[in-house]
Amino acid sequence: MEKLTVEDFYKDRRSNFELTLLSGSNGLKRVIESREVQRPSMFLMGWTKGFASERIQILGRTEMSYLQSLTNEKMLAIFDNLLKFDIPCIIISKGIMPPPGMLEISDRKNIPLFSSKLATVDLLNKLSTWLDVKFAPKVYIHGTMVDVYGVGMIYTGKSGIGKSECALDLVERGHRLVADDVIELRKRGDNVLIASGTNLLGHHMEIRGVGIIDIEKLFGVRAIRMQKRVELEVRLVMWEELPDYDRLGLENMTNSFLGVEIPVVTIPVSTGKNLTAISEVIAMNFMLKVYGENPAKSFVEKLNDEIRRKSQLQDYLKEDIE
């Protein structure tokens, strides 16, 4: 992943985390190398073994009360010892203002010191969530991502096969575009993929013969989503290039992105085929399976049961010569 600096963090989360940069502005280019966050309570009390200096350090009311209970010299000595380590930055929660000596040490060590008005627990939770997203494994793929009836569907296939046109038709029918052409996939947890567009492309779409269009401005904010969980890959293939395909829908094909297995539906494309209606059916059929209903499997079971019944009847009547 690209380097994540303290400056990136400050610019992105300044408002959400109610951050104020108190000192150490020359250290904003420091790199954040860990997704973990730490409260250095034990360090302040003298236990420095195993101190995780690569983490963002949070000083809450407990830590600040302890420091302020010491003499000024002792407090500053402990804080100076803390900043001897190459930590990315320090955040003091609950809007607690540190004494001037701490600000001076921070400036001298070029380690940013922030104040946040958030409660310590809220700050820890929000910061951990944000870091999890930033440090999540990601990959970029070529395709189109659409939310159809709440199902996140990635359309893949060679250029010019009709992915963008299909997505445009879906948007006109009330569904929502997530990204076109370049999709950013991020892994959350063990088996969740989140798709989003890139900052550069946003919700623009290229329609051959028309050019670049802005879906948000054309159809409004209801036609777009910033991100969506990936639940299906719809693979578009020209009819003549597909030697065989599953006619019953019993085959469970999957494709792996960042180690996450995603179900694949392969659709043969031919002139006049209504990909939009098929896409809506794919989404609804997927939701049926989520709720435990598999129409293809039920049909085959019903068919096999009917064949078995007729076979038994024929065996019974075979010797009946009345």
C-alpha cells in the first residue's frame, strides 16, 4: 500500500475526530506503519519493555491525570523519554490541554501532538476503524460495479462488450452505480470485499459514441453509491466465444479476489439480449439463495422425483396383463 502519513490522517480525519494540532508540525510527514492504536499507561509508569513505538499513542484522562499528579520535572522527564521513541504522533483525548513543557518537547522532537474533543473510548474505536480501512489489502480491477436490489455485482469482460451500457440501463431503472472502468477492491475481515471507485474517476462513465458522462449530475445522488460489498461477479462473454455454459444453474463457479471467493455467473452476450432484465433476475435469484432457496436445485430434485415415480409405476404395471 502507499505510505500513510500523519499529515494524511490529519487532513482526512480533522473534522470527524475534532482534532487540533498543538505542536510538532514539522513531523507531519512521519509515516504511520501500524493499524494498531495504543494507550502507553504502563510505559508512563516505567515499564518500557516491549513498547510498540510504531503505533499512534493515545493519552486519555487516566494518563494525563497520572502525569499531572507528578512534579513538573518528573512529568516532563517521562514525556521526554516517551518521545525518544520514533512514534508517529500523540493524541490527547477529551480536549485536555497539556502543559507548555510537553508542547516544547513535542516541537523539539518533531513529533506531532494533537488534541481531540472526543472521549477516549470513542476516539480509540473511530481511529481503529479508520486504520483498519486504510491498511486493508486492496487491488484494482477493470470492470463495472453496480448495486442491483441491494446486491453488489461486478461486471467483467473484455472492453466494448457492454458493461458500461448495461450499468447505464440499470441506473435508468433505479439501481445505483458504484464504479465504472476502474474498481478499487478492499478486503475487510476474512471474507468481505468492499468495492469503490477511484478519486479521479468518481462516478463518471465512458459510453462509446457519446463520451464521458457524470452519473451523479445526470441522475442525482440516488443513482450512486460510494462503496458496496461485492457479492457476485457477472462475467460477460460473447456467445460464439463460449463453447459451453451451465443451463440449469447448478454449477457453483467462483473467482478469488484478495483471497475472497466470489460467486460467478457467466452470461453469453448476443445481439438483442436484454442484459438489464437478466441482471435483475440474477440479483433476485442470489437473494433467494441467501435465504436458503435454490430454484435450480429444487427443480432438479422435483424432476428426479418425478422420474423416479414414473419408473416405479412402470415397474409395477410391467407384469400387469389384465
